[in-house]
Amino acid sequence: MTALRIIGVGSPSGDDRAGWEVIDRLKPRIPVEWSIELIALDRPGSGLVEWLANVPECWLVDAIQVEGVPGRCLQPGLDELLQADVATAGSHGFGLSESLNLAATLGLLPQRLELHCVTIREADIFGQQLSTAVNAGVNGLVSRFHERLVKQFDHTATFKGGVGSLGSSSGSSVRS
């Protein structure tokens, strides 16, 4: 069973690829035994609902068009996303907040859902290259995700003294 599903939403257009890039950059860093499913979706619209169902935890990553500095990593709540959804609906058709609202109405949201957005200026620029600022934001988000995942899934990392050690004699305890 998948313990965690990470979904990157995007399109092949410039900075709107941010969600895809997070998935692509995480894949080589995630061991199979961690039970993490990494999925990149091309403007899924209401089809996102089926990907949210039947998983205990999901991290959803998308680009979000906002005024201001591109490349910032935000973790908006659904209310904040609803306010900014004019920009996300423009590139994805059926917007992210509408998909999440539909999933909630149908009772199909994961028990734990995290939204992670990378700010972009424009979603309609063609090409496959990320801007420098969005690329930096994606790298930062990938690093944060990986650090969290190591703490959550790599149980050997919690032992003091290396693999196979039961800890030091200073009374350290192993946390799960």
C-alpha cells in the first residue's frame, strides 16, 4: 500500500512545469521501499479527484500565478487557493480548487493533504525551460521534501552510531 502519494500538476509550458519538475527531481532520490508514489499529471482537471482518493496522505504540487516574485514556495490553504484560482484555472481548465472542492464534496480527499505551490509570473509561455527563479524554487522544494522524507521513512537515520547501532550509552532513545 502506498503510504504517501506526491502529485505534481503542470503542463509543458515554461514555468507551469514546476510540479512536474519536482516529481522528476525527487524520483532518483526516493528508494522503492519507502512506499511513496510519485505522479506527474498534465492538467488533470476533475480527473485529479481519482488520484486523491484511497491514499492516506498526499502532497500536491503545482505552479500558481501570482503578483510578485516568482520562485517562492507557498503552502496555501484551500481558501487562499480559491482567491488565486483565476490564474490556475486559466492554464488547467477546471481549476485546482474546484477539483479539491469536488473531492471534498464526494468524501474523497486523503486523510492528510498538503498543498505546495511555486509562484510563477506567466503560465502560457511555451518551451520546456524553467525560469531561473522558478528553477531555484523547485530545487528548494525538492530539498525540503527530501529532508522530510528521510526523517519520515529512513528509520536507520534515527539511530545514533550508524546502521545496526542501538544508540549511544548516553541514554538516547529511538523515535518512530
